[in-house]
Amino acid sequence: MDNSNISFKEIVDAHKVRVFNTAISFLQNKEDAEDLTQEVFIEVYHSLEKFKGESSISTWIYRITVNKSLDHLRKKNTKKRFGFITSLFNKESGEVNIDAGHFDHPGILLEKKENARLLFDAIEQLPENQKTAFILFHIEELSQKEIGAVMNLSARAVESLIQRAKATLRIKLKDIYKKRGI
């Protein structure tokens, strides 16, 4: 593919909001999403000549964003596991010392932030492939065909992942609401 007729700046301008929104939906941390957005465009810049045009450039950029987001989460979870045991208990009091972090997605209205936080907490617990399909479909509003291109799956497989994610989320949210007495 001849990429000489589109400048790197045009690519960044056209895709930076979507890349950031996708990253923040996965990472649930603004600073991490900003860093990852930069990493995505660094990779795009270095790989643009290798882009073959077998998919649209936006699909290619989504694929890079999703892969980098999942890699970031894997690294983060590995680090968390090492510190998990020692952080379970307060050293002085011996009490359980667990605090579920709070995430505020910048696109959520204030009155809906609590429900959004519960939803994002539940999404975070989904298996990786379900989480990816769910975020790309319901948050990024990609079609099942587009998601299939990003994830290298058929549209039917994507539909199945989305349905399983919804079913899992229903159960998880029902449990959360039940525990909170809501």
C-alpha cells in the first residue's frame, strides 16, 4: 500500500480520540491511556511502511491499540500478583487491607458515575476475549464485522463473545447489587 498520500499527522488527528477512548476503556486510568496512546502512534509511525492494506488503517490501529492495552494489563496483573499477598493485611493492625480502586470514565455523566464504576469493575473481570469484544462493540460502537477484523475472528464468533460477555456481566452485576443491597 502506498501511504505517501496520507501524512502521519493526518493519521494521528483522525484516530487519536478513538485510540485514547479504547485505551481508557481497557486500562481505566487516564495517565496510562495517554501513555499507551503515544505508544500506539509510535508503533504506527515505525510500522506504517509495513502496513499492507489488507484491512482498513483504522482496523489496523484498533488492533495495535487492543494488543498494547491487553499487554499493559497482563504486565500490570503480573506485578499485582507479586505484591498481592503482602498487601492483603495491614502490617500493624492485621486487618484486611483491600481497596477496590475507583475509575471514572471521562465520558460518563456525574449522576451515572457510580453505575459506570460498577460496570467497569465487572468488565475488568471478564475473560480477555470477551472484554475486548464487549468494549469494542458497546463502548467503541464498532460493528461485529469490524471487531472480527480487529480480533481476527468471524463476525459469528464475535457475536458469541458479546453474548457470553453480557451473560457474565448480568451475573456479576446482579451479585454486586445483591451484596450492596441495591
